[in-house]
Amino acid sequence: MSVRYELSPRQLRALLFLLVLLPLSPTVWMFRFMSEAIRSEHAEDDQRLGDVYRQALATATGLLKNHFAVRGQGERVKADAVLDFYRLALDPAVQIRIVGVNGAVLAGSAPDATRPIAENAVGDVLPGARVEVYPTPRPGTAMVEEQISTYGWAVAAVAVANVSISGAAVIALQRQSRLREMQSSALATVAHELKTPLASMRVLTDTLLGMNVPDPERCRSYVQLVATENDRLIRLAENFLTLARFETNEGVLQKSPVEPAMLAQAAVKSLESRFKEAGIEPETQVEGGLPTVTVNRESTVVALANLLDNALKYSEPGQPVGLQVQARDGVVQFVVEDHGIGIPAEAQKRIFDRFFQADQKLARTREGCGLGLHIVRSIVEAHGGTVTVRSTVGKGSTFCMSLPATKVG
């Protein structure tokens, strides 16, 4: 015996979190590691380059005094001359500037927001001044940032793909869980709906068999009840078979032009005993000169009968149920109106869903398993039509089944 474990919504959310987090964490860690490694390597290169420039600057500064010693004593050395000396002594690719005691730039320039890679005091040639060396931006700097950015986009792409795949997996699990839940609920509903009339028929037949002296009137009453329960079983079986045919695309076998009035008459006649039992006389109004509809007669009668049966089911005894057949804008409308309990606004969007019942407690007392209106929609849409509902709680409901009129010529 196998045991199935169903995932709750909370468990599905936790699963999605794990599916996203577990693969993404190593990717993010690897991105950080590679970014730090690239930046560290670049920093080491800058450090080595700085050591070279500091050594070169120190050597040049040591030669500076001798270079200007040939000048006459008391002659002041200008900052521009010192700048020219350093430019000749160092790499021409660097930028150099001479800065005074108070930080004022005496000569040269430097890139904005850039720290010097090497600096040194000029010495006695320019007392209190210092020389600063700024390397020009290297192509490698842009390449490093571009490489890190590329890795970042790759991680983002992996994250998006991971979330998409994980989300699709969780959605599939949710659908599967809902499908199993719906199947389980459907089986329970079907079992309940079949069990009730079968149990009633069994009680009635046992009572009849246990009569010592048969009472004709009582026997007739019991047989009539058995017939009523039998009709209920037949309607349930027809609904299940009709649904199965339409879900396997076998619902509409043959179509032919049919008079709308004939469809309305056949649907009302199929529920004749139900109308009598409810003490209701159906109010049928059929416009004259209606165009024909090209439909499968049997399935269309089933759809219209289900609308009438639904109206009977949720109406109190004696309340009128109306059926109007009319032509509007190229379609023939079958309008079923009742004055029953009505349908809440939030339930009207799902009223045609399979196994949906707007009021579960009331549905148990009114028969049915939530298939009738779903079958109506399946049949109508298979014929290229539509079915809609307008309802107010406490005042009743109006269902409109629209089928395309047969085109002439």
C-alpha cells in the first residue's frame, strides 16, 4: 500500500525558497570570491608599480640638487624648471605636479579624485615643496571593472533562470496538488451523490418487501419514490458521461439545423416530473420567426435542461421559473430566470467551474455535485456560443445561453 504526501501552501513556499537559495548561494559566493581576487590582483599590480615609481622618484630627487648646482648662488629655482626635470627623469606617461607648503599647486596638474602613486620632498631646491606622481589610467582598470560587471550580469542571469525554473516547478507542484485535491473531492462528492439515492431506494424496497399485507396506495407511493431516486441517478450518470465525452472531444458528434422552440420543448419535457414535484409550472415564452441553430440536439437539450434543473434546485416551492427564447444580434438566446436564493458576487466568477458549489451546506440539501453548470459551459462553448449569469442574493438568478444562429445561404 502506497502513501501519498501532499504539500501544503506553506511547504510549497518553503520549497521554492530552498530551490532558489541553495543553487544561488554558491554562485553569489563564487562571484564575490572572483571579484575580490580580481581587485586584489589589480591592487598588487598597483603596489608593485608604486614601488617602482617611488624608487625612481627618490633617485631623481637625489640628482635634483646636482642638476641645479651649476646655477649662480642666490638664483631662485622656478617650479616649472623642477617640473621639467622630473618629466625628463621619469616615465613620460605619468602626470607630475609640484605642490607648495600650503598645498597650492606650483606647477603641473593631476587627474581628478586620484591619489598620487608616489611622492617625495623636493629638498633645498624648493624648500617646503614636494613632488607628486600620478600614473595615467591604465586600460587594465577599465577591463577589471568590465570583467567584474560581466560576472555580475552572469550571476543575475543565473539567478533569474533559477527563479524561473524553480517557480515553474513549484507552480507545477501546486497544480498537481490542486488536481489531486480536486480529484479527491470529486470522488467524495460523486460517492456521496450516488450513495444517497441508492440508500433511499434500498430502504424503500426493503420496506416494500417487508410488508405482510401490501397496501396499494402505500406501495404506489413507495414505488413513485423509487422512480424519483432512479431519475436522480440517471441524471447524475448522464452528467458524468456528458462531461467525459466533452473532455475527450467527443461531445459534439453530429450537428444539424434545429428549431430553438423544439430544444426548449424537449428540455422542459425532460424535467416534467421535477416541475410537478416542485409544484411549479414553467413559464415558457418563445419568439416567433426565430432562426434555426446548427447544434448537436442531444447535448444542447442536456445543457438547457441543466440550466432549468439548477433554477428548480435553488428555488422554493411555488416560485416561478421562466424560459425565454429570443433572437438578438445573430445569436439565439435561451434565458432561464428564477426567483430563488441568488448567487453571491464573489461566487459568480467560479459558478461554471467543475465541482464548484456556491453554498456547500445548501448544496447537500438540494442534490447535485457541481457538474451541471460546468457541463453547460462545455457544451455551449463547443458550439461556439457563450453562457452568462446575472444574480442578486435573495432575488434570484438569470442565466443566458447564447448560440450562433444558422447562417442562411
